[in-house]
Amino acid sequence: MFTKILIANRGEIACRVIKTARKMGILTVAVYSDADADSLHVNMADEAIHIGGSPSRESYLLSEKVIEAAKRTGAQAIHPGYGFLSENADFCRMCAAEGITFIGPPVAAIEAMGSKSAAKNIMEAANVPLVPGYHGDDQSEAVIKKAADDMGYPVLLKATAGGGGKGMRQVWSEDEFSEGFAAAKREAKSSFGDDTMLVEKYLTQPRHVEIQVFCDNHQNAVYLFERDCSVQRRHQKVIEEAPAFSMSEELRAKMGESAIKSAQAIGYQGAGTVEFLLDIDGSFYFMEMNTRLQVEHPVTELITGQDLVEWQLRVAAGEVLPKAQDELKINGHAFEARIYAEDPNNDFLPATGTLDFLQPPVESEFVRVDTGVRQGDEVSVFYDPMIAKLIVWDENREKALQRMAKALSEYRISGVTTNIDFLYNLATSAPFVNADIDTGFIEKNQALIFHENEQALAGELPMAALYLVLSQAQKAQTIAAKTNDPFSPWNMTNAWRLNEANIHHITLAHNGTEYPIVVEQKRQGSGSYYLITVDGQTVDCQGRIENDTLYASIDGYRSHATIAQNNNQISLYHQKGVFNFTHVLPDCGDNTGDDKHGGLVAPMNGTMVSVLVKAGDSVKADQPLMIMEAMKMEHTIRAPSNGVVDAIYYNNGDMVDGGAELIAFTPEDA
Ligand code: ADP
């Protein structure tokens, strides 16, 4: 076995490889760019070598620099991770020339899979099923169009040099062919410098099912079952699972054996993934082979109990495969969700920024977080904005999915926009739960996942309001416990009021609309219940908060939600999806003790738009006093009770800091 390896990568996959190497007693060398000087993978490795500037082409893509670093540190082997140099045949050749082991397949295998049409020729000869189509040398439009006409529309044109969905065009009918052909060629030329095309039958509801294979240099080959990666956006995977749902043992074995045949056809060694399209009738077709470790390999690890990086290192060191086919079993079900810094509501635009607050869910035998960042780290413009992979396991799909929803609801990130809410909505949507999934999943279920339709808030507004009053009561209790007089009536939280109903006025905003809410706290034995009125509808609520979870009963309907609160932003992760609210007014029923003289404070930074009263005015409870504007939304400051305005501290147009006192106010009964 090697005593020292270099990892030619960064981020979560570099950290992932280091963990296994460490477990096996192998020393590790990291390489890093300017931007990564203080990154986690550099910290974790035993040694680290700076290889250049922040853009990948000035560092992680420079074969010479990486090899130089290996030579300088005496690393005997290089793990390329995924992306960067992992499928670069020239790099692989350079390693061999320097006597450094490339932890991956032989050069010839990488080259064989580099062209989609060459790969198809090899697979055809090995009797691996292909999507019907044409992948010949004659590139005249007439020949390719004839192939399309013969198999019938729709068809898919693909650039043979393609990747990442580029140079691909669907053609739905004969008369669209010419235009689609020209467009696909143009895109292929500009992306890959090569406009060679192939054409395939376009399957309208396929699943993406891929098989993990492993081969050693002793003629052994096994498959570690399948992963379903059908949920994709722009041909990029979003959530993966293993095993695939509704797979018969027979189909699993057939696909597994086909995958092994594909690998053997190219003299494969190490970890590889054979991607298939699985049609509704159970036919499956070879799509491509990825000659590296995949991003989603952890789901396979969790259902097989194997460490695939360890397997890679053993195979590269010339050992035999750790397990034979009949020793491999599927245990339970696993999901992986890719946590990205991106804005799903803006076409998944990558986001950048500092991870001001980062609190992943607690790891356990059920929950694993593979990440390359810590709180305070930067998500920069230079690399893929993946923050982490969240991987969960349980004994069946349903339970594993519940683990996923829970873990997503507990993932706290602030400072950058993330796709966590999007993933939560996706993972809890009925079609996903029911495994009604094909590669068109996100497009088909947009309304559900993006909440384009106005969310029905009948239950969630009272829940959010209930959360606010309960958490205020908790705060008050904590303060009371700390004072000298815990029995003071001012510190009681059980709705005690002298000659007055205990009424809280709360305003919550959702998607730009403000909802005034009235909460009346009622005593019941030693506890309380609440009458919550929204839009003239009153519901009877009870609840409690434990850790981050609100257990609520709304008119007798019991449910619970995980709550994340960040200043005045409240997110409610409910089984119906995630609901985001802004608390726009300080709760005037607050008795936490910091507002005794009745002054009213600005709920956030903003501008004073309108002052509606003057000093000396007598006002009625709930009467609007001022209007502020912040983040393009108006917030009305209202009288907490009947009383008198003593002084006004701001004029129209003034900038106001959040928390600044706006008005001095004396309640009528004071
Ligand atoms: P790339 O190498 O550009 O990623 P692939 O050939 O791997 O392209 O295909 C990417 C995705 O496109 C697949 O996961 C699948 O969703 C879709 N796809 C590819 N071929 C077909 C086909 N013949 N019919 C329907 N969908 C397809």
C-alpha cells in the first residue's frame, strides 16, 4: 500500500479522500490555489503545496504543477477526485511517465469513453444495449436526417464530444430537423471545437439509473448496485438515491451484468459508473461511462457498508477487490441532496458570499455531511458553488426520506443564498414521496417545488404567530428565573393581566403581503391557550416549543414544524413545504422587560415614509401611528393599546436604524 498520496482536488471531495487515507494510515498531500490558502482540505492534509492562482486553469487544471508537487513531497500516487484532471488522459500518461500511480482507470479506458460515438461502437460490439440511433462517420445532414425519419420522432441530437448537456437538441418532427441540426452543431463547435453529431431516439419519460462498478487488475469485476439520479436540472443531478425504486431483482442483475460487460469491454480498472436510461417498459440503454468516482458515491457506500475510496486505493495499489459479487448486499435506502450556494428562484444562478453562519444537522448513523467548508469561509466565483452533500440512510425509502426532510430543515446557513428550501420542497412533494419520478421531474412539478402558486396559509400563519408568542413567553420565563423576584406579576407568563385581556398584535409578511394577526392569550389551568385571528377567522391554538420544533394544535389539528429564526425572518419547515415569514412589528404584548415605558421601536433598518400622529394625540389600540419602508415593503407601526403619544422622534423621509425608538407612548392604564 502507498505511504503517501497527493489529492489533486479541493473542497468536499479532497476532504473525503483525506478521511479514508487517514483511516488507512496513509499520509496526504493537498494542493491549493490562492483562493484556497486557508481552506479545510489544506488544513486536513499532512502537507500542502501551493500550485497557483485562483482560477482553476491557473492551478487545479495544471498537470505539470500537480505532478511537480507530487515529486517534491514524495507522494507515490495521485487521487484526482472528480472534475479537474480526473478524466484527462494526458495527465494520466504524464503520471505514468513519472512513475506516479494515477488512482483511476488506465489511459486507454479514459480515451475509449471520451467520445460518445466511439464509446457506442465499443458497447455495440460488446452487446450492451444502446438507444436506437445513428452514430456513424458519415456526417451529411441527409444521412443523419434519414436515420431520424426511419426511427420516428422525437429524436435527440448529441455532439459526440459533448458533456454537461451542451450540443444537445430535441427534435420533435421532421420539419424541425434542419434548424435543430444547425443549432446543435453551432453549440458543439463553440463548446468543444468539434461538431460531429449522433442522433438517438428521444425517450419521453426515462429514468437515469447508473450502476457503480469496480474492477481490479486480477480479472475481478463487481457491481455495487444502482443509483437513481433522475431528478435533474439542466442535466445536473439534484437528489440521488440508492437503490433505485421499483427495481426487480431480475432487472437489477441484468443492468449490473451489462455494466460489467461495458467496463470489461474497455479493460477497466478501479471505480467507474455506467449510466443507463431506463424506459418505462423496463428496457434500458447505455448512455455513457464515467471513468472516476462520482459525486453521488456516498449513497452506494451507505447501502453497501463499503468505503469506495478505500477500494480505489486498494485496487490502485494492486490488491484484489475487497469483496466478491455474492458478498455484496443492499441494506436499507439512502438519499443524497446537493446543498448549493445558488438561487433556485432565479434559474439556479450561482451565489457567492461568506458563510456567516453554518450549522449542519448533527451527524449520526443516519445522517452524513460531506463538506469542504467551515463557518466564515467564502463561496467564491472561482469554483463550483457546492457547499456540502447531505446524505441520509434508513431501513426503507419512506423512512430515509423523512430523515432527509428533517435534516434539511435543520441545516442552517446564512450569508449566502442556498437551495435548501427548494430541496426541502422537492423532497417532501407528493410525487417525489410516491416515486413518481422521471428526468422531467422538476419541470413537471414546478408549481409544487417553487411555490409559484400562492401558498395556502390558513394553517401556517397561526402556527408562525403561535411560535412567536410561545417563544416570547419562554424568553420572559428565562428572564423571570434570573430576577430577584420570580413571583413578581410582571414576570408571569400565564396571561395574568390586571383588568385587561392579554392581546398581542403581530404582523407577519409572506411573499410581500402583510397579514395583521391578533392573538388573545387565555388561561387554562396552569397553562394557556390562544385565540388567533387572521382575516376575520379565529382559530383555537395550543402548542409548545421543544428545541427547534413547534408542536401545534390548531382547532384540534395537530402537526409540528421545525422553525428557523434569523432576526425577524422565520422559516417554518412543515410537511407541506417550507414557509418563510417576516415578523414586521415588534410584538406590543411583549413583556420581556426591555420596553417598560411603552416606547415603540423600529422593527428594522428603513426609511420613515409617513408620520400619522403628533405629540399629545390620544390614540386607540391598533391605530396606525407611522409607516416605515424597508426592503421595498411598507411596515405600519401601530398603537399597542389606547394611550397618549408623548413625543415623536422621526420625520418623514428620515433614515431609521432597526431598534431605534420611534415614539414615546403612555398607555391609558399606566
Ligand atoms: P452529457 O454528457 O452532455 O451530460 P448525456 O448523454 O449524459 O449528456 O445525457 C444527459 C441527460 O440527458 C441524461 O441524464 C438524460 O436525462 C438526458 N438524455 C440523454 N439521452 C437521452 C435520450 N435518448 N432520451 C431522453 N433523454 C436523454
